[in-house]
Amino acid sequence: MACLTGTKLVKPCAPLPYNVWAKQPAIKALVDKEYQLAHPTGRVDCNVLRDICSKLYNKMVPDVEKIYWRKQAIEEGKAAVTEWEQNLLRPPARDPESRQLLVIDVLSFKNTLLSSF
């Protein structure tokens, strides 16, 4: 079903409040600056980035404002679940590009299945 509709099988969950808070442009710049100091080279380390966002959120955001960010995270989570459910209910796409992607997915699934024997 996921191949036919283009929808992920995993139900989305609500983001953490500090991740919603960190999406603001001014905060994002601050997080990026802190990340460059903590992890100057190489690929992005999600654990370091998460720790930085969490520390800055706990240090900079007052408790009263944290309630607002919790509500925002819950709303984003509900919106993501609603969109996911609507995508599951829509009919399969019939355009040639979607059909080609389905064929590729079926072939990769078949190869994975056959290689396990």
C-alpha cells in the first residue's frame, strides 16, 4: 500500500518542543553557531545537535513559554498524523512516474526476498 500511495508505513509522531523552538531563524543561527564550536568538521552529528538544542532550550526559554512550545509540538504532530491518514486514504496514483517507482520498489523487494534464500 505504501508503494502505491507514496505514503510511509510508519505513523509520524509529534516533534519535541525544543526542535519546534529551534526552527525559528534567529534560534537556528544560534544553534548552528554553537554546533560549529562543538563539532567543527565532518558530517552532521545528530546527537550533538540534539544536545545543543536541548541545552539552549532549557537555558533560554522560561517555563511559561515552554508550555507554548509543547502545544506547538503537539499541534505539529496532529497535523502530520492527519496528513499521513489522508495520504493513506487517497487512491493510488496512476501517472507513469508513479507506476515506474512502483515497479522499481517491487523489483528491489523481490531481490531482497530472493537473496535471503
